[in-house]
Amino acid sequence: MEFLRPATWSEALAAKAELPGALPVQGGTDVMVEINFDQRRPEALLDLTTIGELAEWETSGGRLRVGAAVPYTRLITELGARLPGLAQASRTVGSPQIRNRGTVGGNLGAASPAGDGHPPLLAGDAVVEAESAARGVRMIPITEFFTGVKRNALAADELIRAFWTAPATGPQYFAKIGTRNAMVIAVCSFALALHPAERRVGTGLGSAAPTPLRATAAEAFISAELDWDGRGPLREPAARRFGELVAEAASPIDDVRGTGDYRRHALSVMARRTLTWAWRDHTTGTTRREAS
């Protein structure tokens, strides 16, 4: 297996163009496990750890641009107030050692249906910035990024450079069910974001289908039901129907972590709870940015 270690982003793009089968490595928290267990044997590893610009984030045009190599720990400490849903999800990722190494960029590249970072990115309308040496930068809406089980929309010569998302304008929450309380792959997960200025609710589902996805019918229903102007109480029938529509959006499988029926039920419960928490925060003006 060949090992490539470019010193600059331009060199990385050139290496990927020359050897499209090269597998990018940043934190290596997923890739190295698969290689060690002989589940994957790429023709080359493309080490991106020396490219410092990938570990930077900035605000541009009112949006956040977060480099593909910013680790979960820094998402929590540096961006927790601006991206509370993603920070909550980041807190559930593995151990402190994994959070120090793992990145959302790597999570996106792996495109696992169970990726913890995916539901908050869906709920927040993120965009993935990809680039190739031949065609330059391409902006991929997160709703178009996941194409199948562990498959994404990247071309063979493209690398993920960053993701873009707006800072939270309303409460955000992330909930996850696992076979134990910590360091576990999600049985299913759910993210919710309120976008008050747009009178809209965003959602994201994980471990609930071949790809992470949004519950668009549930979003449309509850966005029309909420009292955005008067900030009136959340009606129980509306919350219950929202949970049902979230469950209907899922197409989960039975596996060793849980049955499809259990996942649908859990998603319905998590949807009602996160909606209740978020609407309470919105109506009272309180902020619980770091709940998880």
C-alpha cells in the first residue's frame, strides 16, 4: 500500500487526481480500524494531517466555514454556542481521544448512515465544499451529498475541504439512542433546529435508512402548526403527529443493534422530546446550548 503525504492542499489535489483510488486520512478513527481488521485495502493512503488550513474555521458572509480537519473537541469548545446541535452530537462521539482526532470532514467522507455529525448538518442546511484539481470547487447541499450506504456524491478526484452552515438562529437539539450510554454506534439518532426567522423547523435522522435524511413531511407539518408570532404553547396533538411523521420518514433495518420497529418508535419519541425542548427554549427565551 502506497503512502502519500502532501505538504499543501494543491499537492493533495494533484495526488488525488493522479491516484483517484487513494483514500484520504485525517483523524483515521474509522479508516485505520477498517484497515487493521482487513475490511478495506486501498491502493494508497493520502495523509492530510500536515495541511494546516483544513483545521481552520472562519465566518464569511454571515455563515460559518469549518475546515474538514477541525476535530470534534474544537467544535464543542470553539463553536458550541454557534452550532449547538452539532456540538451536542460531537459530545456523543466515542471517547475524548476519539473526539480529539475525529472530524466532521472524515465523518462526511465515510458517509455512514450512523454518523453522529450528519443529522445536525441536515437540520442546519449545511453545504459541503469539495474540490478537484481539474474542476475546482463544487458546493454540494447536504441533502444531495449522501447517495447510499457509505457512499457520497464526491467524484473520484475530489476531496472535502470544508462545510458551510449558518450559525444557529434558534434552539437546536440532538438525541441519540445507543446500546449503552457512551462510546457506542447509534441505534438511531435525531437532530432538530428551529429557524424562527423563516418560520421553519429542520430535522435530521441517523441510522434510520440507507442514508442520513430529513423528515420533510414532518418539517412542513410542524412548521405550519407552531405559533411563531405569539409563541404560544406547543399543542400535544401536533407534537404527537410530528413524531409520527418523523417515524414514517424512516426506512430502518433490523440488525444486531435494534429492530426497525424499535428504531421507528425511538425516532418518534426523540422527535417529540427535542421539539418540546426547543420550543420551550424559544418561547421562554432561554438557551441550553450544551445539552446532550
